[in-house]
Amino acid sequence: MTKYADLPLDIDPEVVAETARMLRCLGHPVRLAILDHLDRSGESTVSQIHEALGIGQAVCSQHLGLLHDRGALARRRDGVNVIYSLADDRPRKILACLRSQGGST
């Protein structure tokens, strides 16, 4: 069990811990921009993402790695390129929530 097992919630403590971990991961403007880009494009390479967002390739790669490690992104190799996409609907649901609050994403 996690250290959150004693919190008075009607939610499985493991679900609470995993959700908190995902939200911490998504709590960065560049990572949210990457997710938004992938939500709109479907899938992209590192080069396509960093060019679309206007950020450095190394910075982009670091954020992509973290998002992948936390389970937000899937990736596959196509020759020398790594193609990224959203791993499941969790990021889409969070983006939809942000968009519903009047954001322009």
C-alpha cells in the first residue's frame, strides 16, 4: 500500500497515487503543449513536435521521455525516427477539461 492508504477517500489508494503522479507529470506548460499537439496531430516525431512548438530538440526529448515514462505517451520506432502518440484517453480527458475552462488549447 502507498502512504496515502489512510486518507479518508472513497477511491482506491493506488488510484489516488497514480492519478497524483500523472497530474504532477502534466503540470508543466511544455508537457501540456506537447500533449495538445499530439492530441491534434495524432502522432509526431521529436523533430515535428519541437518545430511545431518552437522549442529546442533536447528540451523536447527530455519532456517526451518523462511523459513516456509516466505512461502518458506511447512510442514506436520507424526506421531512425521515434513516433510519439497519446498512450490512452487520460491526457485527452485532462485537455478537454482545460479546454472547457475557456483555454485556447
